[in-house]
Amino acid sequence: MMKTTTETLWQSLETGNLPSTGIVLRRFPADFLPEISAALHLPGQHPALAVQLADTSLLENALRQSFRDLKVSLVGAEQPPVFLIELQNPALREIFAVLCDDLAQHLKHETNPVVIARELRNRLQQWSLLFEKAAAPGLSPEEQRGLFGELVILNMLLENTVDPLTVLNGWQGVSGGIQDFFYTDRAIEVKTTSGNQHQTVTISSAAQLDESGLTFLWLAHLTLEIASGGNEGKSLNDAADDVLALLESNAEATIRFRAKLGEVGYFEAQRPLYEHPAYYIRATRFYQVRDEFPRIRPNELRSGVDTIKYAIRLSDCQTWLAEASFVLQNLPILRHE
């Protein structure tokens, strides 16, 4: 697997002559405009990310907070001092390196200290929540199937694009987006079913199938079977590896993808949990949500109704079936030949 820039820098520090105490830094390449460095905090050799910021008062609130498995501090006698994000749990080193690379790439061309500080605060909150997921015993069977379906659709989009980063940035279901994929005015919501519930999908909110303000909204439905006998199936790990194979020549896109897997709770260290089952995709269908498609929209809820969850019988949705080629042709982020 491709090694992150952060991990490479940590290892270069670890193999050098280290002092007994203090902070040692190794800067990211010169084309990164902010002063971003991989760091080790000695004597414990805790891996860290260091960012030099002209106005450290912008991070005062973060310095007063606590974050799971992370310690934040201002270090160094130089002015301005360095804002240090230090990992406390060595078991999370691999995903922490991925997250540090993703943050560094996001800030690569940024010079505004307000924007840099805001991004650091936001990421600390996200990483703390993510590390809570890392402490959990893995994804539930339902979550595994849901992620499998999203990875299949993501793979389809990446196979038809020359801009994988834009495709990945639009994969928003893992980050709590209303729809799983969102691109300006077009969106795809993915549902995956197996067993006896193949023809019924659950909609988790009134906004999920609301096409208001969208040019196109599609519902993608994958019907899965547990592979057995002669059926050639794929595990959740296989689905993730298929996407990584498409991204192998693009380091930034690879890091972004691995960071997004972390957001949903899929971690490399837990891969043995997802070697089985293997899934066989019996069918993949797309429905264009429009006109009288059966759904409930926010403007149809009575006053006082706060949340809603409902099910759709897909056997009643045949009128709105759409070919996959139609979906691809109407996503401007894709390559159209």
C-alpha cells in the first residue's frame, strides 16, 4: 500500500540521531505553502503534526478542549510557536498518518491564517469522532452492506472520470451528507438490500429523496446475495481494494479515499473483520426521482413533525427506471465520449 508523506517523514526522523527530549520536526515539501511538518515528541516518540501559524490566538478554544486520543499544544520558543497535534494512541498511527496527509493536501496552497486555523479546529473535532469509531468493534452487517454498495457506485463513477478528486469530494454519505453522492445540482442516493427484503428500501429522512433544487436525483438500488457455491463474490475488502486500484497513480486521491473510509468507520487494522461474507450483486438499478415518484418531501410534513423514516416498495417504481448510461451521461464531472 502507498506510504503516506507523513509516515515517510516520521520514519526518517526515527532513523536519525534523536535528542533525549523535545520536539523534532521534518517539514513537508517546499511546495506546501503553510509551514507544515511531521513531528516526534520525545522521549516517548509520539507521532505528531506541527503547523506554524502567525496568529495562534485563533486556536485558543482548541487548546482548551480535549480530543479523544489526541493532545494539542503550543510548543517552541520561536515566534510564532508551533501548534502541535500529537497522537496518544500508537494503535491509530496508520489512520492518523492518512488524516495528516489529507489535511496537509487540503491546506497546501492556503496562506490565510484564519482559514488554516478554522480547518485545524474542524479537523480536530472530526478526528476525535473518528477515533471513537476506531474503538468500536467494527461495522455492523447493515453498515458493511451499505458501504459495499456505495463503493460499487463510487467505482463506477471513477471508471468514467478524469478527475477522481472531484468524484471523491462528492462522496458525502460517509460525512453525513443528505445524499450519498452530490455534485452541484445532481445527486445519487444508494440503497443496498439482501435476503428477503430485496424490493423494499428504507428512506431515513424526508430530505433524502427531495429533488427540490436539483436537476437530477437518482436512487441507486443494489440487490445482494451472499456468494456461495459457484457464485463469484466480493468482500467489503475487495470493494475497497477495487477503488484503490483505480487510484493507485494518484497519491492525493488515494489519501482522500482512505481518509473517507476512516470517516465511515472502515480501518485497515480491522480488515480481518471484513474478509467475509462475499457478496454477489444480483442487480443494480437506477430510478430517477421526479414527478410522482413515491416519497415524502419536507414540504409535505405537517407542522410539529420533526423526523420521519419510511419504506418504499420498488416494485411500484418501475415507471422511473433509468439506465446506468443515462446517469453517467448526465453527470458533468464524468468523461463523455
